[in-house]
Amino acid sequence: MTRAADEHRAVARDFTDRVRGVRPETWDNPAPCDGWVARDVVRHLVEWFPPFLKSGAGLGLPKGPPVDVDPVAAWTVHSEGVQALLDDPATAEKVLSNPHIGDVPLDQAVDRFYTTDVFLHTWDLARATGQEERLDQDKCAQLLEGMLPLDDLLRTSGQYGPRVEVPESADVQARLLAFIGRTV
């Protein structure tokens, strides 16, 4: 088992807890991502990663029901497919090729781009649906430290909003969320 598999297992478990904790009437609550509702957070994760994986590594994932029909099942099928991919010993030998990032070992690419996205969107789903918003503080610190030197690159990618100012006394989670453009 790889570190990427273990990391995904932990991060996906926390996101899954939030998905399962959504009360049906809150799926259409506004999310912190501009123009999104809670179900769009799940939709984003379920829909962007499979084409990235297919185009970069030629691999497919199982597809669940549409998010609009059953967001819990859509997420569960997707998440379990990603975990099975990471748990497969053959994955360690595979490479993801992408014109923007070059050739990256597949498990590292999943960890760096996808699992990080799941971690960050855990807060978005929790905020939109009135659930526990606290994230793993060590993971927040690790991500913030790694992202700070990439500020300009991340902003120009279009994947993150403008940085939000927070007091220097803010905890690491608030600083990370502000860095990616969230107002806490």
C-alpha cells in the first residue's frame, strides 16, 4: 500500500462522512464556491477527475448514478473506484502524462491534484450544509506551506479565487482557506 492510497483513504473518509451527513433539503444550499450549491461540490469531484485520469493515464473509473439523482451514491462509487486504483499494486508502475505537468507517477499525481482537491472541498461541503467544518490541522499546514511558494502560478491557473486577507493570528485552517480564496 502506498502513502497516496493511505492519504486518499483518510481524506475520502472525511469527505464521505460529510456527503452522508447532508440533509436532503440542504443539497441545494449555496456553497462557498461562486455559483455552486452543495451538490455541485460533489459533482465537481466526480466529473473533473475521470477525464483527467483517462487522458493522462488511459484509465477509467466506475461511474455511479448522476449527482442530480443520487449524490451520495455518485460519490461513493467514484471514491471507491479511486481507492481501488490506488490500492492496486500495478498503479505504482503507471505514469500520468499531462501537457501542463509533464510525466508524474500516477499515485503521486492522484495525491497532489485529486486528493488535495477532495480535502479542500470537504470544508466547502461542510460549510454549505451546516456540518462540522474542522479539517486536519497538520494537513492544512502541509498544504499551505507547499502552496505559498506557488502563489502566482496557482492564481493564474484559474482554480483558486483571489487571496482573502485574514489576521496574522488566524489558525492554519483559516489561513489555508483564505489563501485559496475562501471567506471563513
